Amino acid sequence: MTVQDLWLLSPEIAMTGVAIAIVFADFFIDNKRTLSYMAALLLIVPLLLSLNLWFDVIGDTEATSGLFGSLVADRFALFFHFLLLGITAAVITASVQYVERLKGLEGEFLALVLFSVTGMLLLVSARELISIYVALELTALPAAALAAFRRDGLSIEAGLKFIILSAVASAVLLYGIVFIYGYTGTTNLEAILTRLGDLPSDPGTPFGSYAVLFAVVMIVAGFAFKMAVVPWQMWVPDVYQGAPTPVAAFLSTASKASAFAVVIRIMYTAFGSDSLSQDWSGLFAALAVASMLFGNLLALGQSDIKRLLGYSTIAQAGYMLIGVAAVAANTSNGDPLAGPQGTMYYLAGYAFTNLAVFFAIIAISNRTGSNEISSLNGLSKRSPLLAMLLTVGVISLIGIPPTVGFMSKAVVFSAAVNSGLLWLAVVGVVNTVVAAFYYLRIIRAVYFEEAEDESRITADAPVILATSVAVAGVALFGAVPWLILRLAEKSLDLLAA
Amino acid sequence: MTLENVLLVSGIIFAIGLYGVLSRRSTIALLMSLELLFNAVVIAAVAFSRFTPSAGLADAGAVTANEVRAALTGHVFAVLVISVAAAESALALALIFALYRAKETVEITDVSEMKR
Amino acid sequence: MNEAFEVPTVVSFAFWVASAITIAAAIMVVTVRDVFKAAVFLAGSFIGVSAIFFLLNAEFVGVVQILVYVGAVSILIAFSVMMISDVSHGSQPSRARYASVTVSALVLAAIAVTVYNTEWTLNSGLTDPDAIAGLSGTFIEDEIASGEGRVRDASGIQASDSQVVQTGVLGDSTGTVGALLVREFVLPFETVGLVIVAALIGGLALMRPREGEPDPRGGG
Amino acid sequence: MFSEPLAWLIIALPVAAFVLNGTAVRAFLGPQSLVAGWITIAAVAGSFVLSIFALESVASDGATIHQQHDWIDVVGLHLTFGILLDQLTAIMFVVVSGVSLLVQIYSQQYMHGDRSYTRYYSFMALFTAAMLGLVSSRNVIQLFVYWELVGISSYLLIGFWMERPSAAAAAKKAFLMTRFGDFGFLLAILYIFSVNPEYLDIPALYEAVGAGAIAASVATWIALGLFMGAIGKSAQFPLHSWLPDAMEGPTSVSALIHSATMVTAGVFLVARFFPLFEASNVMDLVALIGAFTAVFAASMGLVANDIKRVLAYSTISQLGYMVMALGIGAYAPALFHLFTHAFFKAGLFLGAGSVHHASGTFNMRFMGGLRKDMKWTYWTMVIGSLSLAGLFPLSGFWSKDEILATAFERESGVGWVVLIAGLVAAFMTAFYMFRAIYMTFHGEYRGGAEVEAEMARNANLPEPVGLGHTHRHESPWMMVAPLIVLATLAVVAGFLVNPLFDVGPINKHAFATFVTERNESVFSVDQHGDVPAGAEESHLPDAVHAGAEPEFNIPVAAVSSVMAAGGILLAYAMYITGAVSPVAMGRRLSAIYSVLLGKYYFDELYEDRIVVRGFYNRLARSLAWFDTAWIDNVNVQLAKLTANVGRGLANVQNGQAQAYAAVMAIGFVVVLFAFLVWGS
């Protein structure tokens, strides 16, 4: 390990430091609100270190890798560093009130969130399959504990379901990794690409060989669990419903983003050759269709808003997968990275959107104590501000312009059209029409239903702040999409090189 | 003992573990089945280490230290997987205890309040 | 297959015995009604697996397997079974057996199809006696153990390193694995430490009683 | 030349009013601040003045296409936006901002005292801004953005009185049904994108169509998708049923929706892509859908008792007129009808609101005799109705006649269908409008909201929501003044099209000459916005050129006038004198008479006597039944089907973790074997 390695690893190291610092600060700080603010503010350190690396990387023609190739601090990783740290800061800010009510477990809650984020940072930076697996576990185990954190029946059920199913997914993923290792003799993503090029490939078999086919499907299945993609999405609605709302918000944005990041990295690095990408493009297209249909159809009948958002996140994962499926191999004139670029923009936009919705719900359920859609009835009178913020978020989820939800769909669909997947874009459009039905129920409850309890809802200032920031992002990045798209474009130019 | 046979043994243990995960009612027994899944993975990793070192080994007459390292990656993999699985089972046990305290049951079938 | 690389008959026989024991124990783990007995069979199965590791020249992994699984995990599970009193005698029989068998059989079929249809790059073409010794025997001679660190490039494979030399320091595969753990795989190795810490914090937080539980259905 | 910042300002002013009202006014001055109204009025007035300048500039200098700006410019995706200010845009600018301005002034009084006054005005400003943006968009995606904004703001306005469940249901229905149409629009955009992303720029698309670069089959598919969007927004069959329900919003909102914004967006869309439609094979379909809608909706207007519903069916029917006109290539007449219709329909709606203000109800069964108390409202509504019925020399006559004359000249099958549909619809329109006038303003006063509420109580029905105060008097001048302006416009606007002779500065066919100029100027502009030296030849078919405008066709005009007059007379005979043909109406005569004397008899009249026997009602009722039982039902059933499929799927989600694990494992195996079976 050299100084250079430490430097490349500095955001993750700092993140670990923050987590441990919070564990210890918990002993000394009695005002737990301060502790939350401290955790949110300390995120500046890894953020600054990531920024520093970003400016270091700009101008380099080759990815900056370290630790014997197991780590890479390229712009792709750093893009997700920014996103993940931003999400974390927002989630911690929004859950200040929730943390205060934990009574004795405040430090643990924050530390677990921070450990999970450390895992995500490692996940998006790792370029070696064993590291990726371990980092994945570092994100999953704290998440399972967090899901059970309310410690009532529903919450424990959520945690238990999450950890059991996550373990199954891990085992599947591991089997895939082992087969790749066995077939190519390495776990380094770039080396896998080289090896696969050297090894003989059977044109009649998908992916050129049974072992690679098996491994790719298993690896995709393992990550699809985290991405909430059909048919590995089963845990999502239950865990979202049972877990504390801040945790559900965290899972639906950060966990999903990091899983997409690592899938894009693995697919474009290890299996990025033209012949292979043809094959997995079809796989992702099929999974995208299944996810959109399943998520949208099941969301229609939900009455619990968190459960509804759980199904919604499955459908949204389907839209994002359209971008992953839109690989250049299918086209003659398309840009090789338009698809992942669209997915990155979508992920960022979705993070803003979904956080806005979840935060608004946190603010409301802090007061009403219910997660039924009917608890939103008459919200426009009880709190016009929250009603407005929630509405903007939902409008973005539906995909109505000029929000980021519309623009990101437009970008992803256009990438699909460019890579010859017009049919996939059409399926996506059909689904946006179906989705309007159930999202509209939220707006309807907010504006058009009578409230049983007419008393005003006054939300805690931090929640309002976090929600407003998220809503501002929804509006800003919808109106000025190139801000993120340019960033994503820059991030990607090293990935496919 | 050929590579295929060892992998088959690994596959059989994987399938047995999966059967346990799908059918056992007791969460503790379910946890044991999960450990079988991980063990199957570890067997496969070690088997690959033993039988299929890197592709480079096959065509080059001489073997280099790096290639030996590549071959032993499977062992490293095995050790790390075992450690992570142990941590995972510890947390899962904690959850099972919490479940027992909250609901006086450890049957996975009783943990199905949330559905549809 | 290279003569020198062939697995001795004794080892092969031992492998089949160990596999049979492991599989039998594993089947007992997932079928026996008494969870405590299942825990005992699990330990047996772990021991069988570690035997397989030894037979595959993976001494280090075998030792870790015994330490972690047999020594820690099985005991932990056994204790849990004893602490949750009604588990050992009141365990319900397995359910949906036929469906589960079908699904498991399908997965096994998928694995088998893959395994037998893949042309694995076996080291049958290997001629270098040192390499064969390093991979199949107990000892390898390697510069890694001498502590001369070499920097590898991003791909990590085609590095500028020399051949295995006879004059190196003597070491078995354990040494090499150890060196790998703190060099090439230091990142996952350290991360595992974090995983354990996180699991510990999570487990403690879930187990610890807390004063005045928050409103159990408090939205939040 | 009208500069680009000014064009943006037209849109930006109402947006600023929206933001200002939504934030500062609401926060500091409260939800009932009168300031909100003045802010919106001032902003829309500013837009209107600028729109006049824009029109003047286009009239003198021709169309301007402003520079396109990069919106998204990354690898793989290049989107632009910009202002396309041609004759079509200029006219729409003036109509939208002008009608909106009058509606805003009217609302100052009409919405007075509403507890969400500020919210009303901020949404109205947004609605206006979205429509103004829509008509000036240069890029298809940009157009779609505004298109959806129009949809969402209309959703919020239709459901404005949220305490009524029916308002919420109506808003949802409007949103979802138009969204169904948007689905076609989106598909069309995707298809354009897949053909060539450059064509998303509308001038580039015109150029490509002109150069024949787009094959007829491609144009057909794109046009079909666009037309589907238009069907949804403009409430054409079979996506029309949201519009009558949309009456649940405040009447002033209805006035805006039905005249200048929202529903005209669909007609505008077809007009905007008219060259593409011309190049496609869907024109006949457009004509037939329009013709069918015109008759179908008019027939349902015959039996409606709610004055706003009568007007709503009338709107659908008139939109059908415009669509069928576009379908037979009558570009200028269709636009002219849109133009005139905006004035008299807005006037009629505002008049209905004024009546409501006095009587507290929209149900014509409880009105009557209001003529004496509300002279201004009465006369303006009569003028609007005459214009809508298409009587000489009001503006409705000229625009309707242009369409019918064009259809006559076509001498094709579709032309005849359109002509007959147009005549039938004209007859029905005249009848139901004057039925409405007579029921509302003539005869005895039948009690208004109080009686309605009492009857509802007696019948154990929920009480209708009224304004509460029902003193019969003329509305305040702020409400009457817009009525007068609109009535005046309904009279004089017709002279712009005047096919007979030059009137002062206004030439014969002035309107048609103006709108068809667009072709030369727009087509001759390359994609970068620079106007090249030599103007290209127009690519629109000859029929839409000014020179080929249909000459005034006296037989057609005479027949249509007779139809209209016949409708009025029939209504007069039925509702005033009761002296309809004794042979045909026989026993019903005395029935009507007694019914009109005993005002509470109306229920029976409708449910029993006339409905059972009346020949026109039988048709109308069955069509109305078809509408609710089939068209609406199909939508409901579709929604149910989706929900049921979802519920079926949900059985997998049974809460059992092990079932979930099984699904995961099976999913993996299925994917793997799917690969093995279907190969790569």
C-alpha cells in the first residue's frame, strides 16, 4: 500500500472515520440533534476529498487505479460519490426528528447509515469482484439492521426478510463471481475483459460459453436484488413498508444508485466487448419490461403509501434499466455511452424526486402517525407548503414536464431509440401512462379529499429544508438537464476506453 | 476427483441449502441452510484454485509468481467469504432474537404481516 | 492430463468419502425436525467441507473453516437454539417440500449443465515442475514470501515479475495466501473488518433493551 | 421585427404572476388577497399587448423563426428550444391572451370571496402561460412540455373546488383521459426521434416534408400519434367524455378551457403539423372523426338540463367542426372557426356564470324568466347563441359557412359526409342553444337554487352545492363588461373572413390570406433560423391557398341558414308557444303546456313523456346511453382490467419470505434457460 493508494482511498477512509467518530461522539454529546447535524456536516470531509480526486482525475487519460488494481478513483466512481454523499446528508437531515425519538440508539442509527454509505462508496470504486462483494455486504448488513430498527413486529419482519433474501442473493452473486474466476482465472474486471478476449468463444452459445452465461446471469441476479428488478424485487414492498421511513428513503435512492453503478461498471468493463454486450443488452431489456409492468400493475391497488412507493421504485428501476440495455453494440451511429449516461441522469433525478416524496411523508407521518394514503387527505389545507412539495415530487415520478422525472425518461428513451430499441421505448411510454393512475391517487388525496382532522401540520425545520432542497433539485435539473448530463458524460469517457 | 466432480458436489450442497432456505419453517434452521449455500460457494472457489489456474498458465511453459497468486485468489476468496458469512449469521441471529422478543415466535411463516 | 498433475487415487477416494459425509450431513440439516440436532449435523457438514478443503490443497482455508464455522458459527447457533427454548422441540415440519425440491433440482440442473458444458482451462498442459509443485503440492517457492514488494499495474496480471525460482524462501501456500490478503486483497480484507464492526453495532442495537420504546406504529 | 426577448416575455409575464401569487402573495397577503387578481390581470394584459405587437409584426414582416438554443447537448442527444412565431402562432397568441384577459377581469367579481382566491389566480396564470408557450414552441419536445403543463394546470383548476367529490373525480378523469391521448403524442415523438432527431425541430420537419424526405407511411404513423394526442386534448370521439364532467371547475375556468386554452390545443396541434398530415394518409380519418363527433356531441346537447353541460357538448361538437375542416384540408376555415368560436363560446360560458351568479344554479329546470332581471346577460347570450347557431351576419355564420363551402367543393365522399354532418349539427346546435335560452330567460322564474335544494332534500338526494346567494339581479359591471366585449367580437369578427367584398382596409379573404402566407415564409427557412434569399415554393396543396379559397356559395349558405333557423323555430315552438306540428307531437302538446305552467313538472316531462315518445330525444338518449354505457365503460373496464391483473400478480407477494426466495431462484433459472433456448 502506497501513499498514492491511500490518497485514492481517502474518501472511503474519511467516511469510515466519520462513522467511528459518530459512535464515539454519541458517548459525549447529550443533545442528539447536534449529533445528527454533526454527522451531516462531517460528510463534507469525504465530499471534499472526492472533489479533490475529481480535479486530480480531470485531464488524465487513464483511470487512476490503486491497491493492485482493486480500486479505481475514476470520475465514474466520483460521480456516484457525490450523489451518495448528497443523498446521505439529505437523509440524515430529514431524519433528525426520527433519530431524536430513538432514545438511546441515536449514535447506532447514524453510525449504521454511515457504515452502509462507506460500503456504497467502496462499491462504486471497486474494480475487482471480491472487493465488490465485500463492499456489497458492508452496505447490506447495516441496511438490514436499520430496517429492523423500530423493533416492532413490522420492522423486524422487514429486517429479517431483507437479511434472508439478501443472503440468498449474495450466495447467487458469489456463485457467479466464482465461475467467472474459475473460467478466466482472475477477479479483476479489466483482466476479465482481456481474458475473455483471449479465450475461445463458441458463437452458438450466448456469451460464448456456458460458464460466462451462468456467471453473468448470476451476477446480474445478485445485483438485481439491490436494484429492485423483477424477479428479484420481492423484498422491496415489504421492507419499504416495515422499515422506518428514512431507511426506506435511503434504500430506494442510495442503495439503488450504487447497485446500478456497479452493474454498469461490471458490464461495461468486464463484459464490455461488442459480442457480449449484444447478449446482456437483451437480458436487461427483458428485465426492464418485466420490472415496469410488475411495479406499475401492483402499485395500482395499494393503500399504504410506503408500499406504493416500493412498487413504484420497482417500476422506476425498469425505466433505468432501459438505459443500461441501450448499448451501442446494437447500433451503427449511436454513441456508446448514451445509455449509461441516461441511467446516471435518471438515478440522480430519481434520487431528488424520491427523496422529496419520502421526506414529505416523513414530515407528515411524524405528525399523523400513519402511512395510509388516506392520512394525506386534505393535506393542502393542513400544510400547503408540504402539499406543494409532495405534489412536485409526485409529478416528477409520473414523468410530467418540466420536472426531472420527464427529462430523465426522455433521455433514457431516446438512448433506447438510438440503439435500435424502439420497442423498448414504446413499452416504457405505455407504462408511464399506466403509472399516472396510482401516482394521481396521492395528488388526489392531497388536494381533493376531505381531512378528518383539520389541524395544521407544522413540520420540523430540518425536514422542510431537506424536502425543499430535493424539490429544488427536481425543478432545476428538469429545466437544466445538461448540468448532470455533462457531468455524467465526463464521468463516462474513461469507462469504455 | 476432477474439477467437474468437485463442482458437482458444490452444486449439490448449494441445492440442498436452497431447499432448506425454501422449506424450513424455523428461522434458525433457515439460517443454517444459508450457511450451506455459502459453503457451496467456498468449495467451488477452492476447487477452481486447485484445478484451473489462470489461462496464462496453460500455454506458457514457465509459471510466474503472479500466476501462482492468481491461482491462489480462490483461497483468499474463500477466507473472505467465510468471514463475511459469519458476520452475516451473527446479525441474523440478533434479528431472530429480536423477533422472538417481539412476537414470541421464530417461525418464518409467522412473519408475514405485510403482503400484497 | 499431465501425469505429474493427476490426483492420486487415495486422495480421490478420500474426497468421495468426505463429499458423501458432507452431503449426507447437509441433507440431515435441512430435513431433521429437531433444530438442535440440525445444528449438530451442520457442524458435521462443516467438518466434512473442511476435509474437502484439505484434499484440495487448501490448508489455510480448511483451518479457517474449522475455526470460524465449526468453532464459532455452529456453537453460536447451538446456543441460540438452547436459549430460545421452544425451538428444539416445537419446530414445525418443513413446508412446500415438493415445490422446494423442484426449485432446488432446477438450480442444480442449471449448475450441472453449466459445469459439464464448459471447456474449463485446466492446467493439464502444464509442464513446469515448479509450477506443478506450487499448485498441486504442499510447497511453492515464491519471491512473495521474501518480502520484496513489487508494484503491479492496473490490470494486475501481466506484471513485470520473474519466474518462480528455486532459490527463494521456502513457504507453503498459507504464506502466499497470507501475503495476498495484505497485499492484493487488502481492500476486501480491511472491508471485512468494517463489515464485522457494522454487524456488531447492528446486532447490539437490535438486542439492547431501550428505555421507553418509541410509539411502535409511529409512522416514522 | 418582433424580437425574441419580447416573445419570451409573452410567456414569462403570466409565469411571473404564477410564481408571485403562489409564493409572495399567498405567504404575505393571504389566500384571499385581491392583489392576486390584479397581478394576474396585469400580467395577462401585458401578454395581450405584446401579442398584438407580435401579430402586427407578423402581418407586416412575415413569420419569424428565432434562433434555436441548445437545451441538452450531450453525446447522443441534442435537444433545442426556441420560438416559432408564424401566422398561426400570432393568431393563437392574440386569442389566448385576449380571451384569458377578459376571463381574468370577469373572475375578479365571479370568484370574489372564494377562500382560495389567490390559488385560483396563480393557477389561471400558469394555465395561460402554458398555452402561450404551447403555441409558440419551435421544438416538438418543447411543445410537449407545455402540452403537459396545460394538462396539469387544467387538472388543478377543474378540481379547484376540492370539497366536491365530483370535482375531484372530474379532474382525475380529465387528466387520465387526455393522458391516454398523450400516449399517442409521445409515441409520435419517439417515432420522429427514431426517424431523424433533427425533425424534432418543427421548421426542419416542415422542410423535410416539403422536400418529400418523409415517406407517406412514416408521415401516416407520426400523424396518427399526433392525432391521438389531439383527440384526447380536444375531446374528440372516443376520448370526449371528460369534457362535460370538467364543468365541475369554476365557470370562468370552463370559459377559458372551452374557448382558448386546453381544448383548442388539440386543434392547434393538427394545424401546427398540417403539412405532415397532408403528406400522410390520415386526413380522411381526421375528417370522419371530426364529423362524427360534431353530430354525436350535438345530439347529446339536446337533452342536457345543466346549462354548462349544454355548452360543453356544444364545445365538443364545434371542435368536431374544426377537426373535420382540417380533415378535408380546409386549413384557413378551421382556424377561422377556432378564432370566432373562442369569442362566442367564452361569452356564452361567462354568461352562464352570470346566470349562476343570480340564480345559484346551473340547472335550467329551475331557471326561467331571468330576461327581465338580467338584460345585459340576456342579450349578450342571445348574440352568442345566434353566432354559435351560425346565423347571418354573425361571425359564426361566416366561419361555419367557409367549412361547409369547402366540403361542398371537395365533391368527394368524405366531403359529402362532412357537409351533411355539418348541416345536421348546425340544426341541432341552433335547437339546443335556443332551448337553453328559452328555458333560462323566458317564461316564469322556477325558483333557482332554493327550490333545487328543496327538491333534492325531498328526494333524499345530496344537496347541490350552490353559491348560497340567489337574488335575481344583473351581475356587477366587471362581469358584464367582458360579456359585452365578447358579444361585440362575436358580431364583428366575421368580417375578417368576409368572402364577399373588401370592407375598408380589410380585404376579401383577409384572414385566409394571412394564415396561408405561413407556408412560404416558414418553409423557406433553414434549420439554423436564417432566412435565405429566395423563398421556396409552397408545399401545401392548392386548396388552402388564399386564391383558392371557396367563393361564397349561396346555396350552401342558404341551406345551412335554413337549418339553423329551423332549429331555432323548433325550439321556439316547443318551449315558447308549444305549437309544434300537431300531427307529429299530438298529445304531447298539452303535456308541454301543462308542464310549462306547473314548473315542477319538468322531471316527469323529461323522464317520461317526451323521452319515451320524442323522436329526437330517442336518438339523443340512446347516443348518450351509448356514451355512458360503452365509451365511459370501456375506459372504466380497461382500468379495472389493469387493476385486476395487478391484483392477480399480487398473490405472489404473499408475505412469505420463502415464497420470495423461491421466486428469486425460479427467476434465475428461467432467465438462464431462456438464454439457452433462444440463444443469443
